[in-house]
Amino acid sequence: MRGLPFILFLFLLSCHEFVPDNTSDEQNVEDITVAAIYINTNYPLLDYKGIDWQELLLEYTPRAEEAEGDEFYQVLYDFVGELKDSHAKIYTIGGIGIRPYTPERMIRSRGAYDPNLIRKYFDSPLIVTGNNTIEYQYVNGDIGYVRLSTFGDQLLGREDQFEEVINYFQQARGLIVDVRENNGGSSLTYDKIISHFLEDRIIPSLMVNNQEIIIPPVITPHPTTTFTKPVVLIINGTSFSAAEVFADRMRISDHVTLIGDTTAGGGMSTSIDPLFVLPSGKAISINNTAVLRRDTVPIEWNGIVPDILVNQTPEDVLSGVDHQLEFAIEFLSN
């Protein structure tokens, strides 16, 4: 399913500084051709997704020729959207990034988690750290709960604060880790957090970059502070990108159980600056590295499947119930 309706995209343009587009149809054709060559050279999952960019270029060139002024943004939007990749974007000359594609599972799971609803399950207020990206507290007496809302820039450089979380739960019988509505981020961040859950070093799943296999660095246990008692990791369709890689790497440990619903399926990373400027000054961005699951299937499109499926819908939230959190509490209580 595509992302924002294009009429909303144009509305967003009107709300920001924007340089009028006076490019000719020849410039449009050059843009679409250069974009196709760039994607064909750098995107590693064209064959996997069954995408023939030569055929698409033949299809979109007439549209590029016929587009006048800002109409070409619609052509470029649709063209990049053919990747059906939730990391791919187009940019205006004014610098606004728009994603043409949003995974169906992400759309379905929107509203199925409410940070205010989960607070009713706790007797004490949640403790907040990590620049407001980590919340934690005991629930149901002796079970720990920690929510990680991102692995992005807000948390980057503050991963060491997770040590205080692990220390806080040393007496817990088990720990719930919640990455619902986690928008992703950096491997530098989530690998440091994973180290707190390891008994032995692990070799993460492989990645593919332009047909080349990449072996990520080994993750070793944290030198002083670990939690190796039972862990339940809650995921759903709004667990995206780095949150999905985090889930795949966490499940390597035998004491970790994934519950909830399948993640979004946004399994792309990058080893280059993803922003690519076209001849007209417009730009696109794609990630050039596919992350594989432990079973060597790409995370892209497929997501991370939980060990135990527990449904949770927006209607459940409106009813004041979080079935996934309740299941995790019960699972660790028994």
C-alpha cells in the first residue's frame, strides 16, 4: 500500500519553503533515467521483489515527458513507490522527504498500542531515562517492564543508561521488553542494549549489499551487567527497521521469547549516504543493504514473526485492554 495521498504531499509542500520547479520535459526524462540507473545499481532486492527497472523506465518515460512543472513529483513519487520499500523517499527541492510506501502491517497496527493505556497496569509511575526514550518499572510485583521507543538519535550516546535499568531489575523473575511503535535507528545503539541480555557472544544475521554478503560484528556480553532470566519481547506491525533487527538478534538467546504480531517488514540498512541528488536538484533516497533474518530470509517485506501470536487491535485499546502486555505478564508469572 502506498503512503501519503499525493494531494496531502502537495499540501505539505505549501507549508514549507519551496523553490518552484521550472524544469523541462527533457530534464524530467533525464531525472527518471538517472534515478532508474541509480536504483538498478544500488538496490539489492530487485530480483527478490520481481522488479524489472528497464521495463519500468519504458513505462514511466512517457509520463515524465508529459509532466509539466510540479506534476513530475507525482511521476517520481509513483516511480520510487514501485520499490514498495518503506525506507525509500523522494525529496523536493525544498528538502521535504516523503515515503511513497507504508507496509500494510504497520497501517493495521497503528493505534494498537497506547502509552497511556499501559500505565494502568502499574502501581508506581514509570521511570524515564535515555533522553525520554526508555521507560521502566515493576509490574505485577516482581516482573520488570521496559519500553524502548526508538534506537534513533534521541538515544544514541545514552545507551549506557540502560545499565541502570538492568541493575534495577536484578531481583525480577523476568523482564518484558516492549518495542511496539519503535521507529528504528542505529545498530550502534541496539547492539549495546542487546549485550545486556547475552550469556555468550553472538554472530548476528547476515546482510546483502549489491550481491555481496556482509557479516556484521560479533556482539559480546556486557562486561558487568546482564539479565539472563526469562525475557519476553513484545513486537507488532509498528516495530520498524532497527527494531526488527533488534528482535531478530534478541531471539538468538534461548531465554528470550517474542510475542505479539509480525513486525512491519522494513528490513533495509545502508552503507552509503542514501540521499541521491538528481540532475534537476530533486532527490531520492534508498538504502543499499538488505538485512537477513536468522533463517536467511530478508526482513524486508517479511518482518519478524513472533514465537507466540497475540492479537491486539485499536478496538482493544479503545476498550482499555492491552492483550499483548497482559499475556507477557501472565507468561512470566507462571
